[in-house]
Amino acid sequence: MGGVGACCHILHVNADAVRKGLLAELKLPANAFINPLHMHTKQPTFLGCHVANILFAARGGLPFTHVYLHTDSDLPYRPGLGEHIRAHDLGLKKPNIFDPDKSISMWAQPVGADARLRNFVYANGGGVIYQSRYEGMFATRELMNEIMLQMATVWPFDENHWRGDYPYEEFALPTIVENIVRHRNLRRSRHAVMTAPSHGQYGLGSRMPLLAEHIPLLKKEPPDVFSAKFAPSEIDSPVRVFARTALGLAESNSQSTWVASSGGEVVGALG
């Protein structure tokens, strides 16, 4: 919105963080807004917060053209994300088919037990559940609205159901997306965030943060990777210093083209 590179950041701050005084500590630029709806977030899923942010932007009349989903564990380190998003209709890699009856995943039982997911799959043809990470997903405003409306039709939007005993967004969201886009000719890309612990060359365990030794690997990632997780918590860690320098933010406070927000205590973004 607002021209080349311009973006709008919508932040969700959870109720516990508000109670602890986080709002008083936040210093935000003019293009960042805090959603006044503060839900009690908890793992393993935060999709409801992103939906609430999209509703906040729409109700506020913000003229956004695309929506980008971002969490606080994502570390943007490569410029050009804004241009990349505008060049595509959808950013979400082709998901894998997930069979709860054959999978050894820790989520197999709760996914298989979700009657609403099964009913959607069988009612809309194919009989297939898909799985994919959602961090770094983006879509045009119209397409994201359609995706979220379909989700709300199948899973009534309340902050209890969308935050349950498995990460709904990693199963329900790709299943809905594939159902909606399978007969459309879209400019499609992968999601913009790379998850380092899922790649063997990084040698990281589940949810382990990136280290200085991983910087050369980040530089070698393909050009459609603009962000990586999990970000180290220390603001002056070598990886964060590298990212700020790469984005031209080390000595400057100028607005960048990527869409920033954070997850857990603060989640969700659009631009």
C-alpha cells in the first residue's frame, strides 16, 4: 500500500503480555499498528491472531493489496520481499499429503480425530489432507479473504477452537488453499521463510536458534528465501547483526520493504 516498498504492519499482542506491561515498552514507527484485540495465545497455533489482524486492517480501511503472515521467530535478512510478494498471487509451497492413519507424526492422532477437517475434505472432493508450514505465507487480499472465509465456514472462528491440541494452520490452511486454487492459474511461489532445523545442513534440533556459523548457509539459500527461523533472542547476536546489515538497517532507521511483526506474544502482519 502507498507505493513501491510501502507496507503496513499489524501487531497482535497477547493478553498476558499486555498485563505484564509490554505495550508501554513498544516504540513503533508510523506504519505499524497494534490490534486492540488481545487474545490469550498459546502454542501450538496462532492463526486466529492473524485472522484478527486482517479483520482489523479491513475494518480500519487500510488500502492493502496483499497479506503476509509473519512470526517473531522469523528473521528477515534479504531485501526485496515487497517486490517478490507483489509479483505473485500466492506464496505457499506445494504441500505434502498427510495420512493420519499412516503417519508417525505426533500430530497424527489429533488431526485424524478432527471431524470438521475430515468433513471438509470429503465434502469438497479429493479426500486429501495436506500439510505445510505457514510462516511466510502470503496472498493477494482477495485470495486471502477467500481462504479465511472458507476456514471460518468450516471452523467457526473463536479463539478456543483455532488454538487446540495441534497446529491447525499447518493442516487446515494448506488443505483449504489447495481446494481453492487447484483449478486456477496463479502466479505461485514458495513461502518466504526457511526453517533451518528442517534442513540437515544446518545441524539444528527442533526450535534451536540460528548461530553465527550458519550465516554463510543463509547467504547461499535460493533467491525466493527472504527470511529464516528460528531467530536468536539476543538483539545483538551475530545473526541479527548480519540480518540488519544485509537489509541496510545497521546505521539507518529507514523503512524497509519487508513486512515485520512477531509471533507468540506479538503475531501477524500484512502489507
